[in-house]
Amino acid sequence: MPSTRPIWQEVPAGLTTKTDIPGSCDVCVVGAGIAGLSVAYSLARAGRKVVVLEARAVGAGMTSHTTAHLSCVLDDRFASVIKVRGEETARLGAKAHRTAIDFIEQAAQREGIDCSFKRLDGYLVAATEKDNDTLDQEFDAARKLGIDCERLEAVPGGFRGDRCLRFPGQGRFEPMAYLSGLARAIARHGGVIATGARVESVEDGTPCTVKVGGRELTAAAVVVCTNSPVNDRVAIHTKQFPYMTYVVGLGVKPGQAPDALIWDTLDPYHYVRLAGKPAADGTDTLIVGGEDHKTGQASDGEERFARLESWARGRFAGLGAVTHRWAGQVLETLDGLAYIGQNPGDERVYVATGDSGMGMTHGTVAGILIPELIATSDHPWKDAFSPSRKPVGGVTDFVSENLNVAGEYVMGYLGGGDVSSVEDIRPGCGAVVRFGLHKVAVYREANGDFRGCSAVCPHLGAVVSWNDATKTWDCPAHGSRFDKHGKVIQGPANTDLERAYLK
């Protein structure tokens, strides 16, 4: 059976132990993924007293579930971003991502981090001949923004596909190895990383107050980097939308696949890279992602994994067995750029969220932008990534996405359960069961025992759905996710599902 864990190495245990939390600091960073540790690293290098609070372990969130493409080619495409935000913002967005790749490369060199960083070409491939017009539009948009881009008839090196655009100077790395190195560097610069420390609340003020483990920590500024903000209940969450994305890893021999980033024009699109972790015989892992769907709104993960494998075998010759399968969540914004900066309505609380499929570079942009905003309140990228920006160019998507959320609330409360009886649930699986006026998220253990939790998400009350591919309860409204026993693993919810007893 293929591994259900991501291919990346785990962070060493020495970086995931509890540390005594100081009572005050200059900046408190909430979350120890790539955004949180990039912010903390920049601040610690600048001499700031930094405390990082992480509910689980370093990199335990979506950073460990990424495929770790490093690209300055915007996922939502340059032509679309120009249409929604204008040329100058699109140009700044591309520059920010390009600078983020440089930041990762320089940090790895400076700190001696062995994270397999490598510069690569990136290729946007027409999925069908009908998409050639899309390539032409993207080529024109890229050239308009000053982006280095070249038309080719095919991706060189073993990919079966149509015309493509080549973007040089992209990159790949191993994300967890990089986080390990950043964590060590933060400690060397005097920063504190406390794991197993779930933040209960964040309050703006002079100073800000962070409640954690029944204690209070005060800080001149707080930066919330929890992928989906746990400090804000509404403002940000009506402007970004959660999608699950699926990944398979397949064995590949030397020369069977190009060492490049590849993505196509489908919606949802496919994305490909080599892991860059060859075995003694040279066999590597081809990482193939895609088959996205709205979080909590599909339950066919096995079919999606199968479609990814089929797609990969149709485009690369001689692939080996599937070695890995996993899934993660991305938060899509209305214009393809993340929300990085002051939290709406706050003066000293900052957020980094809305990865839009580019979490590794967007998280690193946060590590460049937010420390500057804390120090000077200004930066050339400030407005481009402002969390307070209005959805002017994406009003149609804004309305349709939020209507979708509203529909999930209606169906969640008025619809029936997934099954009529707990006895219909297979061992190792879960389902929502209606008990009178209440809905219960029921998981059946391998031994046949049942475990029940309230099916109501503690964030804003939507009814969760079982994801059999990841063995999680997922909220279809704003993307909160819980393990099979109801323990929160991803916000915006910040508490577990309430225990429920089956009657």
C-alpha cells in the first residue's frame, strides 16, 4: 500500500518539544509553518525578541502537505490578475514571488540548510489544442509585465503534451528540511519556539494580548500565520475559499521525466515536479497533484487519486508504482494574491493567509513584508497584499462563492444524515447521522466501536462532512478540519468538535 503521509521528512523531535513561554516579547508569531517561521526568522535576524507559538509541531499544518513548487508565475495567471487588479499590481505580485524564491535560496545558503533547493524551468502546458489561445494570452500578459517567457512546441525531456510556455528561474526544495533549518536559525538568534501551545485568543492593543494555556503573553505586535486565521471570525473568511487538493507520488527512473515544474491549463489544473530524493539506483518520485474540490463538498477521494495516476501515466512513459498519496487544503482568494498585512480593524495584529496554491512563496512574502510593516508601516507591496482590500474586480466570484457557503448551511441543517443508522458505517470510516434535531459526526473504530462528536463546526456553525481520503471531518463553509475523533487540526476553528453521546 502507498504511504498516506507526504513524502517530506518530518521535523526532528528536538524542534517539537515544549519550551517555557516568556510573559512578554517584541513580536508574538502564531503558527510555525513557512509563513510563521519566515516572519520570525526575519524579525530575529533584525534583533527583535520573538516568540513563536505553535499548537502542534513545527510544520505540522499545510506546509508539510505542500508539493513545494517555488514559482513567480501566478497560479491564477497573469492575464487574469491584470484584469482584476491591473498591470502594476500584477507586476508587484510577480516581483514579490520572485523575491521570495531568492529569499529561500539565500537563507538556505546563509544558514547551511540542506533542503535540496534547485533552480528549475517552469512550463505552463496547453491541456488541449483549444487552450492555445489561453497560452497566447498568458504569453502576451507575461511579456507586458516584463516576465521572462518563451513559447515552445512541447516540454523537453519526456512529457507528452501540447504547446507550452517556458518560464526560467523557478525552483523546488524540501519544505520540512527548510523549516528545520529556519527553526534552528531562529533559536540561534535568540527567538523562542513553543510547540504544543495552542493560542486561545489574540487581542489588539498597546500592548497586544495573547492567551495561551491559561496564561497571557503581551507583545508589541502579533502575527497570525495559521494558514486560515484563528483570530478573525468573519472578515477574512468571506474573501477566501477553501479547496482540497490531492497528490500522488509515483516511482520514476532517471531520464523518464524532466526535472522541472509543469502545470496545465485545466480547471482544476494538474501540477508536477520531481521530489529530488533519488534512491541508490537513481529512482526518484514524480509528485503529481490536482483534482481539487471545495472542502467538505465531495467524498470521492479514491476516485480522485485514481484519476491523478491515470493522468500521469498518460503523459510519462514507464512510471512505477504509486508510492505516496496525500491531500492538503489551499485557500483561494478572489485575485490570486494572498492577504498579508494588518488584520482588518486592528493596528498591531497582522495576518498571512490566502495561499492561492502558492503557499511556499506567499508564506515567504510574509517573511519579507510583515517585518517591514511592523518596523515602518510601509512597503511597496503593502497595498497589493492588503487584507483589507475590497473584491472590486472579482465581485461575481465573491457572490457565487458566498452563495455556495450559504447553501451549505441550509443543506447542513435541513438535509438528512449521510446514513440512516450508525450500523451502516464501515469500520475505519465516518458519517454524519441525524438524531432527532441534532446531527452527530460518528466515526467507527476498526474494532467496531463508535465515537461521536457534534457535527457542528465551532467556528460559525456549519455542519461538517467526512473526508474518507484523509480520515478527517471537514467544514464546507470556511475550511476548518478535524481528525477522526473531532480534534481540530486546521482553522479557522480553534477548538475541537464537542463530544456527543449516541442515543
